Amino acid sequence: MPRHFLTFQDISREELFKILDEADRMRADRKRQDQLLANKQIALIFEKPSTRTRVSFEVGVNQLGGTPIVLSGNEIQLKRGESPEDTARVLSRYVDGIMIRTFSHSALEEFARHARVPVINGLSDLYHPCQVLADFQTIRQAQIKLENMKLTFVGDGSSNVCHSLMEAVALSGGKMSVICPPVCRPHPDVIEHCAKKGLKVTVSDKWDEMQDTDVVYTDVWVSMGQEGLASQKRSALEAYGLNLQNTEKAKPGHILLHCLPAHKGEEVSADLFEKHAHTIFDQAENRLHAQKALFSLLYANLP
């Protein structure tokens, strides 16, 4: 059976740190040509448009010697009603791996169940694990130990990024708080899974949770595909925009992460964003290195 990466439930703590170590080596030697994917064809399916995911995966597959085949949602039959099961079975006969950026996480799971090649979750409505691999690489670059950190997510706690952060923090052994309005709490199933891993996520609508935070994280308030909820979301979250004042309780030397795109003046003020811009754009770059390292796990076991 192929090895998939749909959520952080698919890897162990040891494998997480091996991926991050490999990502650091790849960042340090960006011209290294591993040819890990030589003679391999990797389908990159985008049911949702993308900047960072599209470019980082296409460049990464090329740098590893593979051939990326980029397919938009309009170019495959999923949009016309072909089932995820049948699409996976067909593509498995053509390509050596599939990355898919999609809407329904349950459809993604169905896709992976029937694929005979590795499937990577480039984003679903419930999880965004590739983003969080890059986030954790960035945190380590800031000399913050994952197992000792406190990460505080502010904004829409029900977002796919927040869910993957929770799973990854549970895996690494750190602490996490979520500051959000009651209507934007993380999914209870994700909270329960993380609790089984030993992570008790503090979910609160109080800014006091910013205390002793090493990493402050935020994301857009209205995710792609939620445009019909835009007014409702902005109304619920208008008191949760980050700025220089409400981050003062975080630890001195804390970092701010944002997975981009940023709507400055909503989830983060322009001056706070620019104060941490170098780290945020390192975070964006690390999508490339972390995803290449993920291929190392899926295609050639890391040493």
C-alpha cells in the first residue's frame, strides 16, 4: 500500500522531526539535485486556485527530477461528476503520485483509499498539513524548540490551518491556545484527537491567553469557498484582529506567522505585519523545502 499524507495522524513524532531536519538541509543547499523523483510523474490537482501551493509543489517536483502535471478543477472530470474513487483509480495508472488541493476532506479520504500511489493533502476544508510543515520549519529557524513552545492562534479556530497546527503541536509536545469567538471554535473531533495525544488546547475568547506566547499565528477570516459566510465571519471576528497593542503580552522576541494571503487591516494590522514580514516570507519560502522533504519520506525513507 502507498504511503499518504493527509493529516499529521499519518506520521509519527520521529518522522515529523526527520522531515524538518531534511527540510533544513534542503534550504541550506538549495542547488542540491537529489533526483529523488527522477522519471516520476506527479499530478498536482487544484480544485481551488493557489499561489504558494501551486508554485512550491511544481518547483519542488522539478528540483527533485520529476515531472509535475498541473491540473485545474476545470481540466478533470471530478467537476462533471466522476467520483473521487474512479478518478484515483485512473490517475494511479498514469502517475507516480498525486497532490490535491480540494474542498471536501471526506472526498479526499475516499480518493486516497482507492489510489495506488502516494496522495498528499495540499489543502482540504478540514486540514492544511503541508502549510504547517513549513510553519514548524520557520519556528525552528527562530531558535524556538517545538517541544517547549507555546503557540497561540488568533482568529477563526475552525479553520483548516488551526486544525493542522493543533495536530502538529500535539505530535511535537508543545502547548497551544486558540483565541477566537465561540462561533469559531475548533472542530470537537480535532480537539478530542489532540487530547488523546496529550495536548489540552486552551480555547478562549480572552486575550489573556497571549501571555507567555512564543509564536503568534493568524490567518484570513474568510477561507476560500466560504464567501457566502463572509459577512457573518467578519462580524464575529472583528474584535480579533492582531495589532501591536494586543500582542504585547506575548514573550519578548516572539514571532508572528501568517500563511498568506494577508488582508491587512482585518486579521492583522499593516504595521504588525511589516514588523514580522521577514519571518512571514521565510515561512512562505519554506513551503518549497518542507514539501520536498515530505517527498523524501514518501518515496525514499529518510535515514
